[in-house]
Amino acid sequence: MTTRPAAGDTFPDIALETPEGGSVKASDFAGRKLVMFFYPKDNTPGCTTENIEFSALQDQFEAAGTALLGVSKDSAKRHLNFIAKHDLKAPLATDAEENGLSEALGIWTEKQNYGRTYMGMVRTTYLIGPDGKIARVWDKVKVKDHAQQVLDAAKAL
């Protein structure tokens, strides 16, 4: 079991794939605040709501000097379809590599649902300061009003 990084720790600098085929990592945002929100799966009810809410607040995050990046294990192609279907503004990235960022963070873990055991993403959000250190972690996120709570924390940082 990976120890999950906490507030004050340096955020791991592991590259993720962008839907356009490029790559992105936390150090690309050095000198700016960054919100990375990890969610289980594109086009599922909670994940769709979460992405729509972050997208709706994109301009306010920008005004607060904060970049957004949504991350799941979905393929780049699936992300492109998800973005187009819901007109999402918050950028997305794919963490499909084995031993990738979500594993390093300890949030890709064994889950159980209806007696079935499988590997899945724990819905988690990180607010990363301009220095690359974790300012705040929201673990096992409840979607309702979450994006606004994160925006409030980003403004306060």
C-alpha cells in the first residue's frame, strides 16, 4: 500500500497523456496554483457532474491564478468524446500507464461493489501551491458543491 502524500509534501511529477496526444505534469504549472481532480470514469453520473461543475468555474479558477486538470484512467479518445459531449472547459488528462500518477498517490486501489472486487480510482482532489507542494487534499470526494469548495480554498491560498 502506497502512503498517500499529504499537505506539505511535494506533488509527484509524473507525466500524463493529454487527449491531443501530448503530455502534462505538475511541474508544467510551476509558479501557479494547480487543482488536479482525480475521478473514476468518464460519462458516469458523478464524474460528469464533477467535470461540468469544475468547467463552469474555469474562469473563476483562472482569475484566482489556478489551473485545473481532471484525471482518470480513461483513454485519450474517450476523454475527447467526453469533452465534446458535455462541452467541458476544464482540461483532462489520462493516467492509463501502469504505475502512473494515481498509483504513486495511492488513489488507484482495490474497491468493492455488489460483492465484486476490482481496481478503481478513489475520487480525490489536490490543491497544489505555486511551489509544487500540496496545499490541501480532499479525499473520497462527495461531488455536490465540491468544485466551489476547491475554488474557495484556491482563492485563500
